[in-house]
Amino acid sequence: MTSARLPALYLGHGAPPLLDDPLWSGQLASWAQDLPRPKAILIVSAHWESAPVCLSASRAPLVYDFGGFDPKYYAMTYETPDATALAHQVAAMMPSSEPVHQHASRGLDHGAWVPLSIMYPEADVPVLQISLPTHDPVRLLALGERLRPLRDEGVLIVGSGFLTHGLPFLTSWQIDAAAPGWSSEFDAWAGEALARGDVDELADYRAKAPGMPYAHPTVEHYSPLFVTLGAATAADVPGEQVIDGFWMGLSKRSLQVA
């Protein structure tokens, strides 16, 4: 365990077949090994959009929110220690104008358990999932800022999405498929803005990002980035882009803000 400040991450979570991809899973595992050991993990995933803010239930069954994959993925488990204490702490950090709902039965969805089962395969770190309550970058930055003090208590804050996610426009479902123009252009734009620490540019993606709306016909996989950036201090930004490249033509670019 550690009491040192933990970073905040934005990572591409992939689909269940990520678990069998030696390159990307190796990158995630190596990344986790380089991090200080977290006391707990707080993760917001693209796959739980709910307002007001909702918190997952400890030891609840996993959510298999996908279809068409090998049956083995529906039998996987990831049983982490109780995160009730963290849930109470997060609820206390929210303003009275934004009530928090403690979900009684919802477990981790694949945006949480797929990457975390690679990064922390022993499942020995408490994990709390928080819902994505809005797609407004300003409100998500504010949410991340409210959660920021948790980093000083050894909590790893993770935004889990995909930097491009134009599934309806993919022409190949091969893991090593070439990136379409809309994906590579959005990725390059975002990578450059992240390297500058230009949060305003990133937040104005609808007007400024090339490749839209193909890169994000819906934006839930991009939005968690702003929780991560909100949890950063000015000294943390621009951070380090730990993973780049493409998977099935989609950008897996991932960020760590120290």
C-alpha cells in the first residue's frame, strides 16, 4: 500500500478480446507495474451513463455488456475486495446539489474489469465504479476536480474509454486493421493537444477535431478523458502518453497525469 499521491489515468479499455492480445495487454501490464501500488481504484467507464452520479456495489456480479464474443468471456470473474469505505468517501465529496445513488446490485462493466484484470490480475485492490453523469466537458472537469483529493490518499483515478470509437464506420474487424482516416486524424489532433496540455482545445472537440463525427458518433468513450484531466493539477498537465497506436483501426492512445 502507499500514501503517496497516485496519478490519474485515461485508458482505452478495448473489448473482451483485448485479454488475448499480447501486445496491448503487455502494454497495460507493464504500465501497471510502473505505477505506485494503489490503495484503491476509482474508475469511470464509457459503459455506465447515468445521472445523478451512481456508485457500483462491492462484490456484485460483473456486467457482461457485450455480445457476439466467445462464450469464455461470459464466464470470467474479477472479484475485488470490498470498496464500501471508498463509496462513502466519494458520496461525501459530492455537493448537496448533486445527490449520489448507491446502486444495490450493479457490478463492474467491461470498461472496468477488462483492463483492470490485466493491470491488477490478482484482483487484490478494491475497485469502485462511478457512473458517467454527463458529456459536458466542463461538468466532467469539475467532477474530476472534486475527486482529486483522493489521489493524495492512494486512490488511482481512471477514466476508461477509447480515443476513437467509430464502430459503425469500420470496414474491418481485424485487430491489426489499418486506421481509417477519420480515426488517425482525430488521434493525431488529440495527441498534439494532449502534448500541449490544451484542455480547452480538447473540450471544443465538436468544433475543432478532425474526423468528427465518425471518430465519435456518440461521445461516451471520449468523455471520461475529462474526469481524468479534472483530477489533474496544473503541474500534472500535459502528462505522459503511455500507449499509442491502433486496435481494429481505433486509437488506443492512453494518458497518465502524474
